[in-house]
Amino acid sequence: EVYLDNSATTRVRKEVIEKMVEVLENEYGNPSSLHLKGYQAEKLMKEARENVAKLINGDIEGIVFTSGGTESNNLALIGVAESLRKKGNHIISSAIEHPSVLNVLKYLEENGFEVTYLTVDKTGKVDVKDLKRAITDKTILISIMAVNNEIGTIEPIEEIGEIAKERGIIFHVDATQAVGKINIDVKKQNLDMISLSSHKIHGPKGVGALYIDKSVKIRPIIFGGGQEKNLRSGTENMPGIVGFGVASKLAKENFHGNVSKLMTLKKRLYQGIVSEIKDVHLNGPNVEEGAPHILNISFAGVRGEVLLHALEEKGIYVSTGSACSSKKKGQSHVLKAIGLKEDLIESAIRFSIGIFNTEEEIDYTISVLEEKVNFLRKYKRR
Ligand code: PLP
């Protein structure tokens, strides 16, 4: 098996599983309980909180555990919009955000908010000048992703952070695809809120966090017993949170080694593809400028979905567009936004590399790709 769909989700690390099993078996206490069993659970949660906070250079108190990137994006956008409604109703975002941002913005638009969607260039980057021009005295929130999940574009979040700070506007970043892959530092980059997801960094699914700077006024979207400083009620997902903590710790410790490994494998894959196969088109930023784990390529004349299943026959797993939207009908909004022609959108494949991949797997993938692409092109002509 060659798993090249690490932007969709990643394999859970052994160290994470071991700690989670220990929690499931022994540390079943409720962190809200007043007795020792509750105290022990709370201690474990605190350790996880510290590890997640360290990964992004944030304050421990800023971490609110959620059910994942989707919920974090919902809480950030709805929570701030509702809390600042009196101050203004204008939000700035981009055309290439994840559906868990775009669909929340649609909901907010139906409820009296106005949203400016910044366009992107052919590499997927927003223009900071456009952003400056879009700001009005009604602007309360800017939400721009750090790394695009389909094409790997790295957005200029540090520059945007500075502008937002100057103008007193809250800046939210969906960093789901960014942590562990590019440097994320909420202090240095002036990020007021960032969304994180555990299962993209070899932790379990169904858990994530929203980091919230203490200056941000935000309301909850889930009401109940007041856990997580009243921002996310409900008994905490202890095994998930603890697993996320271990995954964060390992992501931080191995950051430089992981990034250089991912980039080396990505370059090897790209160079192999362009030297062995004709009529290929790189979608998104140049290989060295994009995130180290995402490579999006169109193989002209071959339908992405057909190629995906042809690769699957040989044990290679990839995506067309993004995994989250590829089961749905309709073309990738990201590939449309970068101006890709329809036939090239239809033939796009996203390879997303992970730390468990090897050079041998990359070389095998290149040779299978060559065989399958050539076969499908010939078959089409007949
Ligand atoms: N944001 C981005 C950029 C993503 O790639 C994903 C993953 O699908 C999400 C948000 C949603 O995260 P989760 O699956 O944890 O809800």
C-alpha cells in the first residue's frame, strides 16, 4: 500500500495509540469531577493543552478543544460575528477556503453579514493589496487559511496579521493543513484565532482545537455545562484530546526533519512525473514554494477519477481535488478560482505526502503513473 492522501487524513502514530488506550482503560474519570479520578483526568488534559499550545507558540489558556477543524472554523466565525454584530457586519475571506469556512460564511450572509471573498492568482495566493482595499469601518473579521488543502498554496498570513492588528480587526486562520508543515507562531504572526485538527497530524479523528487570543471577544455556539471556559460545553473527549496532545508534541519535536523529508519526497515525485510523462500540468505554486506535503497535477486527456481508481488497483491511494468534496458532484472551487480550464480540472490529481512515505514508494508511484496514464491515453484515442 502506498498512501498518498495525507491531506485527507493521516495514519495514527503508535505513540498516540498507546497513550489513548491507556486513557480508555484506566483514566476514565470526568475532568469536571472533584475527586482524584477527575483530578487525574484534568491533569492529562492540561498536559495535552500544553503540547498543543507549544506547537503554535500560544498561551495554554487560549486552547479550546473542539471536535475538529470544522467545528473550530464554525466557532471562530459564528462566535466572533455574533459577539461583534453591533460593531460591524463585514467579513473578509477568500474564494479558496475549505467548505467549513465557506458554508459558515454563507450562513452568516443569510443572517445579515456581508462577506468579501478575495480572489487569488494562478498559484492560489491572495493579494494583500486587495485585502487592504476591502477593509471598511464595518469590517470585524478576516479569515484566511494558512495552507490550501487542494493545491498547497501558502498564504501571506504574517503580512495579513500585521494589517489586521493595525486596523484592530480580528484575524482568524484555518491552520488545519499548516501545523507541522510550515512554521505557525500565533505571537510572531499576530494570529488572533487559529483552527487546528488532530487527524491531519497523525492524531485521532474527531478532535481539534480553536486557539483564541485573550483579546478576542467570542460567544459559544454550543451551550451546556460550561466546559472549556464556557466556549465548548460537553464532557471532554478525553482519549481524543490526549491523543491530539501526543501527536502535537511529536509534530513539534520532529518539525524540521519532517518538513525536509516531505519536501524531498514531493520534489522526487514531481521530477519523476515531469521526466517520465508528457502533457502534465502543475496546479498551484511552484514545487519549492508550496507546502511540503501537497502536489496537485493534471494529466491532460485522462479523467482524474479514472486515474485514481487505476492507481488504486496497484495499491496507491490519492485524491481528485480534495477528499472532502471529491465524493460530491461539481468541480473543485479551488481549481476554478486559480483559472484552470475545465478539462484540466477534470484531470487533476492531488498527491499528499506523509512522514511514513518512502523514496521507494515514490519511485513505484512514478512508474505506475507512467504506465496507467499512457494506457488510459491510448485507450481514449481508440
Ligand atoms: N480546513 C481545512 C483546510 C481542511 O483541510 C480540513 C480537512 O478536511 C478541515 C478544515 C476540516 O477538519 P476536520 O476534518 O477536523 O473537521
